[in-house]
Amino acid sequence: MFIQMTAAARIGTMRPLPGKQGRTQMEKDFNAVGLLVRFLMALGLVLITFNPTQFSYLHWFVTDFPAVTPVKVVVGLGLLIAWIIFVRATLASIGIVGVVMIAIFFAAIIWLLVSWGWLDLHNTGAVSWILLIIVSLVLTAGLSWAHIRRRLSGQATVDEVEER
């Protein structure tokens, strides 16, 4: 097979491998690593904005609240822009119903963990971390849904564009 591909490449007639026709570059690039990168980006955004360790934008902003510095405003605006991008992408791909369904699914998982005694709802630190991870997972699902849907169903997600 390598010899055939090399010969085909020399004469300029190389074709895609069988079973690979019609796959876009974006589809080829999406894999577990792409999903992990999206999760880490969402988790980073969530944890930079707020986390229970006191090392977050929200804690930094309110420490000496009346004194708002330009750096705090610029960082806050950057975070706001990132949140708008992530939330809009999530709502565009899975919608409000999808977000609610994923939230209910994770609420059921939390209920299961509490019923098994693995999670104590009085442990606010653990509950906070779990909720932050869940928000990251919801954003990850929204950012990745078009790729996952394409893989599962073979149908592409296309934005509607109006002509003027």
C-alpha cells in the first residue's frame, strides 16, 4: 500500500483512502484530544472566574472593591467576552433544552452520589468543586456537540444565513 501511495503521489493522482471520502478536515481533527482541550478551556474559564480557593477573578475583584483598577476592568472584560463566546456557542449548538437536560442529568448523578453516601451536601467545598466541573462539562458539551452529532448521525450542523 505504501508503494502504491508513493507511486500515486509521484504522478499526482493520490486519492483518499477507502472509507475516508467526504470527511472534512474539521471532522478528521476532532477526537478525544480535541474534546479534552475544549474541556480544559471551559474548566480554565470557569475556575479563573470563580473557585473556592480564593484565587479567582471574583475574589481578586472584591478584595478592595471600591478601588477598581484598570487591570481589573481589562481582565474582567476579557473574561466577559470569553463567557459570551462559550455560552453563545453552547446555546447555539444544544440550546436551552439541551443545557437543562444536561443539568438534570448531572443533578441526578449528584443525587445518586449522595444516596450512596459518597458525597455530603454539607461539605460546601466539595459541592462547589463538583458544580464548577459540571458547568465546565456543560460548556464542553456545547462546544463539542456539532462534532459529536456529525460523528453519531453523519449529519452536519449548518448555520442559517439570510441573504440580503
